[in-house]
Amino acid sequence: MQLNKIPVTIITGFLGSGKTTLLSNVIKQATGKRIAVIVNEFGELDIDADLLRSCPLDCEDEATPATGENGIYELANGCICCTVEEEFLPVMEQLVARRDDIDHILIETSGLALPKPLVQAFNWPQIKQYCTVDSVITLIDGPAVAAGRFADDADKVQAQRLADESLDHDPSLQELLEDQLSAADLVIVSKNDLLDPEQQQTIQSVISARVPAAVKTIYVENGDIQLDAIIGLEAAAEDNINHVHNHHDHHHDHGAEHSHAHDHFDSFVITLGQVDGEKLQQLLGELLNSHNIYRAKGFAALPNKPMRQVVQAVGKRLDVHFDRMWNNDEARLTQLVFIGKDLVKAEIEAALAPAVVKVAG
């Protein structure tokens, strides 16, 4: 690896596996490093990217940040591996132009992305000269793989597939997992706190059958991992990626016509004022049980609380935590994006209305 090449870490894994949590934890540890982040997320309101923006990205010269707003680039126009030329290359060219300001690039792919086409792009002359793939990290949902579901909620992955009009591959979850593992330089199993030894053994069997013995597996909880465990692997993955074989080597034709039931997919944002946190959680729980909601995520503003609360629903599980202080110039609003099937925005909005509280002044 040439010393002047920018190392790039690619994090792949299904929707709900914990990629953003992992990425956020990595950024928080990277004090002193100038990091650019590329996030590939579908949605009207990119909550994941906003979560990442709240993490500190330290630059030696605050007057010349590494990239766009707080170092974040968003590719929200479809699966990153299907829009390599249209979406990914222009962003990488911008980063290459600012290479003297960047120490590392982190890429979070969409849940449906195949790593191989993305890594192959790093052999393009305009990228290869300046960047190298330090590692491809495949994140898998431990309990889901142990149960043979592979994804936390298969319906949500299907919804993401239907929503992405650029997607030109239609794999089964098992095939997609195998393709994501085939390119891995490191495998991370999330939600280890929910696994017993027998489940861990089942997961390890799945992994061992699909990756070389030299590829390490790390089990984590809440994305908690030491920075030096995933940064600095120096795999130069682009040099060997053409030797990786997967199910979709012959199906990644960017000129192919494809059809998706986009009209069967609903995605919208609900904006409320300040809310009673416990009441909001109760109402969201009821909605998750009564409606075909694949994903709900966003921020809640609670009265007399100086911090913003993150709300995320994966399957029937609802998680909340406070992530940062509200900025003085921010409106104290609650914003939630809903992704699902046969959802009516007015109904969801009406169902959540009882959580809104009146704030004096």
C-alpha cells in the first residue's frame, strides 16, 4: 500500500443489523482523525445520517473541514452498488480532490448492497491512485442468523428492496448474506448480549462455511468495539476482489431494465411538537403491533429535557436513548420517519397526537 493512499473502511450488513450504531461508535473514538463518511440510506428523512452528524468529527484545521457538512456525504438515491457510476464515483472524486484534508473514509452501505461492485470501483484509475480499501466489514444480526432468518425483519428488507428503483439484483436473504460475507475482511456479529453459547456456535458455523479461516469474527454488543480492531487492517481488498465469486456476478448489469412495486411501499415523516416520552413509546408500540410498519426512526423532543431523544423501532422492538444536547438554533420538534406497507400518514399522525404536550411560552 502506498503511504499516501487514503484508507477506506466499507461497512455492509442488512437493515437493522446495527451498522449506524457501529459507525457512530467508531467516529466517537476517532479523536484527532479527519474522517469523511459516506452513508447510503433510503428515506425521505435520513435519520441515520443525522445521527452520524451529531458525532464529533475532529479536524486539525476547523476552517477547512474534510468534506461537506461535518464530513458527511449522503447517497440516498438507491443502493450504492447499483449506482456506482452515477452516485459513488462523483463523491469519491470530490474526496480525492480534498485528499490532503482526509485521514480516513468510512462507507456505510445500504442493507441490500453487494460489496464486490463497490470494491471493484476502487480499481478505477481516478480512485486507485489515491485510495485503498483498508477492509470490508460485514455486520450480521446475531439472533436473526441463529434463527435462520438472516435479517432481523425480512419484511423490512423486502420493503427496502421494493423501494429502491435502482436495484438491479433480487437475491434471497441467504444469497445476499453469502455475497456480503464473501468479500469480508472482518465479520462482526451484533447483539451478542442476546445470544447463548449454542446460538453462537450456530452462527459460527454459518460464517465458517462462507469465509476463509483467516477472516476473524468479533462478537459485539451495542456496536461497542475498539477502534484499532477495525481500522488499520490494510487488506487492500481491491487487489483481490476479482477473485471473489458470488451469486450475482452475472446479474449486476447497470443497463438492465428492472421493475419494482414502488407503489406498494409507503415512506413519510411525521412532525410533532414536544411529546410525553412514555406516552409516545406506548403509542408507537401499539402502532407496531397493529400496522405493517417495517421501520420507524427519528427524534423526540421532551419537555424540560435539554437533550434530544433518539427513537428507533426494528421489528417489534422499540429502543430509545438520548444522543446530544439540542442546539440553541434548533426547533424543539419531534420527527419520525415511517417505512412500511399500506400506511396512511393521517392515521399514524392521529394515533400519535395524544403524546403531544402543550408547552408554555
